[in-house]
Amino acid sequence: MSELTLPVASWRDYLEMCKPRVVLLMLLCAVAGMFLAVPGMVGLDVLVFGLVGIGLVAGSAAAVNHIADAEIDARMARTEARPVATGRIGIVQGLAFSAVLGVSGLLLLYVLVNPLTAWLNLASWVGYGLIYTLFLKRATPQNIVIGGLFGAAPPLFGWAAVTNSVEPGALLLVLIIFAWTPPHFWALALDRKEEYAKVNVPMLPVTHGEAYTRLHIFYYTLILVAVSLLPFAIGMSGWLYLAGAIGLGAGFLYWAVVLLKNKNPRAPIETFKYSIVYLMVLFSVLLIDHYFVVVELAT
């Protein structure tokens, strides 16, 4: 009789539980918050300890999401190979891994950065890891809109790490990501509508139809473009950022219009991919623009 061979987890499986690409994008936004909070350079200790702590807490919340969604993930083509969904990582091991990451990150932030940043990260962890994952995702088609606030906080984390305060500039950066989240996720939901329907997750295309979703992606894209111009309007950024925001916004609006016309079957996934590039480049331009402003002031 041959023994039953259980799947064995590797370090890559644990890394996948942390959703590293998502966390890296979050850390980029946190870096932008750090540097925009001060006119000069950010201290190396705050930069390193802040980013490591924020990344650990974010990875912990992502691991909880993997565990809570394991049954759903196993029934969706996009996620069926995830380590918890396949059984390579068990629930107990996953929870222990998440706990170690989360506690380590919060302690690091509390002791080596400041308590405010730690508390903000804990609030976001509870919001995403518990409220969104366990309740909102399965309860309402507005799950992404409401839950998006928890995922929009990284610039606030970075800002608070440097200033030990919550200021309007940080909240404006949060507002940009908050406005970006619905068109980003609804585009993916359009592409995976049948899968979400099969697992009874009430994403907007499932509950209200594709036409309604496409229209609301367009509306939120308009809101996003308008909000993205506010850093220039209030003097937080300069002309370089304004040009970048207009160009990137035009690209997002292009895909939103393509979605509305509904003639390109690849438009949903292409819009989703563009939205990731959009946010990454927009916050990179924010950083570059801030660097040029600092140099200009110094000279």
C-alpha cells in the first residue's frame, strides 16, 4: 500500500500568501507619502523600518485573505493554484504565519517608528483582513467601494511614519487610491463575471449587469481623473506631476470609453492591467516631481 503523499509547501508558497506584487505597489504609495510629507529627505531609519513594518502587516492581512477565501479560490481559474486553496499550506500554518508577520510588523512600527503608524496599520489590517474579507466581500456589491478605504491607506502610513500625524495632504493621497479602486477591481470583475457568479460573490457585474458596471467604471474614472489633479491644485506638486496626471488620466479614460462601447472582448482585462500601471506611474511621478521641487527650492 502506497502512502498518501501530501503537498509540501515551499518558501514561495508563503511568499505568494503575502501577495508580494500588491504589497510592492502599496509600499511605493507609502514611499510617496513619506517623501511628500517633508520638504527634504526622509530619515533612513524611518524609511527602512517604516517600509518593512508596513510590508509585514500588509502581508499578514493578505495571508488572512488567502485563508478566508480558500474555498472560493479553489473554484476560480485565476486563483485555483493558490497555496491554501490547493492544501499546500494548511489553515493552522497559514494563521500562524499571518500572526508572526502581523505582530512583528506592528511591534516594529510601534517601537522603531511611532505608535500612530502602528495603530493605523492595525486598523487597516482589521478593515481588510476581517471586515472586508469576512463580511463585505460576500455581503454587498459595494464591497469594493467600502472596502477600498482600507486598501487606500498606504500613503497615510508613510506620511504618519515621518510626521507622527494625520494631515490633509496624506488624506488627499488616500482619496486618489480610494477613487482608483472601483474601476480597477470592477474591470477585473467584468473579465471574471462567470467565476464570481459561480462562487456567489456579489460583484457588481453579477448583481447589476455588465452595462451598469461599465457605466460606473466610466463615472469613477472621471472622479479619479479630477481627484488626481488636486495635488497640483493645492500646491503639493508641480507641473511635471500635472502633465503626468493628465496623460495617465487620458489613458484611463480611453479604456473606460472602450469598455462603454463594448466592442473589444479584451477591454476588461486590458483596463485592469492599465489601472495597475496607472497607479504605479502616477505615484512615481509624484515622487519625481517632489524631488525636482526640493532641488529647485535648494538652489
